[in-house]
Amino acid sequence: MLDKLTYAGNLASLEGLAGDRFRFVRGDVADATLVDSLVAGADAVVHYAAESHNDNSLRDPRPFLETNIVGTYTLIEAVRRHGTRFHHISTDEVYGDLALEDPARFTESTPYNPSSPYSATKAGSDLLVRAWVRSFGLEATISNCSNNYGPYQHVEKFIPRQITNVIDGVRPKLYGKGENVRDWIHANDHSSAVLTILENGAIGETYLIGADGEKNNKDVVELILKEMGQAPDAYDLVVDRAGHDLRYAIDSTKLRTELGWSPQYGDFETGLAATIQWYRDNENWWRPQKAATEAKYKVQGQ
Ligand code: DAU
């Protein structure tokens, strides 16, 4: 595993992993020399590394270009040289957003239309991989997944931010009116889908990953408040995100029918309750990152 350990990294997440099957290297995916030496010894590369938080990309886009664009370029050049199988992890945000009442969902043929600096760099990285497949015969697949939730998620993200706020006696913060819709999938289901694509996906293909988990943000906050014994309206509406995508929704028919994948954590409320319990039980994991995260939000009135 190669990771830069930016503000978002946390070595404590690796505790308990079997040492004989796993090696950690601290470094940058945009470091061509390091990447080349690691790819030389790999059977396959799964590229999860990214600057991933929209709010950060609105404050300072440059790291998103460096890691998401130059980092992806560096990796695909290395796997091209070594003839290594490559899987590129991406996001449904490359497709832009959908209207609230629109019955449509994103499919593999939806045109790219990213809204934020973050999603524009992910779209750019997907297009690089596609071009390397066509021009150089790269043995690559791509997946675009919807919003993840579950344990080990950084406290800047929506669900862990609100859970840890409530633990701290702070009211959850909803952007705008809380009407934006996200399509939630448990992180373990995302992982099982990636493994399925790595093992059985067709080279050059893109697969959308989703678990039919559409919910608006207000409903999610109300569920968190209920599970944590708070009044359903004990939240604050705060300044909206610039360019805030209204709704994401994934049609994962291709992955399910062609590769036989299905999600195992279908019940969002059960998964959310287990996630809340995990944050209650693992304060040592998230506490060191909480104050700095909230300080960044405070500057923006969020
Ligand atoms: O769709 C996949 C994407 O999901 C991934 O590509 C991104 O890496 C990941 O960060 C996530 O993007 P979002 O921008 O949807 O996630 P975030 O957790 O930042 O926000 C989820 C929704 O909640 C969004 O509508 C903004 C809103 N929100 C977020 C925060 C942090 C709030 O209302 N209040 C908050 O405090």
C-alpha cells in the first residue's frame, strides 16, 4: 500500500492487518521513481489515491490537480511500462448532478459533466485512463461509485462529521435546506465490487457501483439524531456549498448482471446504527483530526 499520509491519512487504520500479506510505503503517487519501483513488483495496481473532498477543492484546487491528474498519469505510465493490470477508482460525481424529481439515474453512458474542481480532476483522470487503454492497450478497468459510509471515514465527510458533532454536544450542520440527495453505499460493498471487477471485469470497461441508497441529507441527519437520542430538529442550516450538486443516483445494472455482484449491506438504517456505534467506540481514531476539521468549516460559516 502506497499512501502520502496527508491530513486525511491515519496509520491507525492499518492496525491488525496481517504483516506477511501487507507492506506500507509512505510516498506520493506523483513520484515517478518511487511508483516505478513499486509497480515493478506488483501483479495489479488498484488506484484509490485521491484528494476527495469537494469543500477542500473549493478552498484550494491545486492539490487535486497534482494528486488526481498528475498522480494518475504517473501510475498509468508505470503500469504501461510494466504491463501491469490496473483498476482505477472513480466517482459518480464525474456525471454532474440530476434533478430531484427526475426518474433518471447515472449509467455508464451518461455524458461527463463535472461541477467542482474535485469532480473535474476525477473526470480528467478517468479520461486519461480511457485514452491509455485505447492508445497503448493498457489493461485497465474503471469504476465510478456513489457516496460511501461506514467505519474509518474521515470526520470531514457528512455522516462522520454529524455523528462526532453529536458526540461532542454540537448540533449537526446541514448545507442549504438539506434537500440534496446522495446515493449511500456501505464501504465494504464498494470494496467487494472493486474486487469483483478486478477479478472478472472486462478490460477497457467502466462499471458503476451503487446500492440503491438514495436519501436526502435532512433525512440522514434525522436518522442520526434519532439513533443518538436527540430531538429530530436538533440541527442547524448553514451556508450552502458553492455549486452544490443536487442529486446523485446510480444504476448499477451492468455490474450486477454482467459480473454477478450485489451489495450485502442493503439496510441503510442498520448500517448507520453500526457506524454510529463504531465512532462511539473508536474516539481515539478520529479525535486527533476533529478540531482542525471543524476549524476549516468555521472559516466558511459551515
Ligand atoms: O458521490 C461520491 C462522492 O461522495 C465522492 O466522490 C467524494 O469523494 C465524497 O466526498 C462524496 O462527495 P460529497 O460531496 O457528496 O460528500 P460529503 O460527505 O462532503 O457531503 C455529502 C452531502 O452532505 C452533500 O450534499 C453536502 C452535504 N453536507 C456535507 C457536510 C460535510 C452537509 O449538508 N453538511 C456537512 O457538514
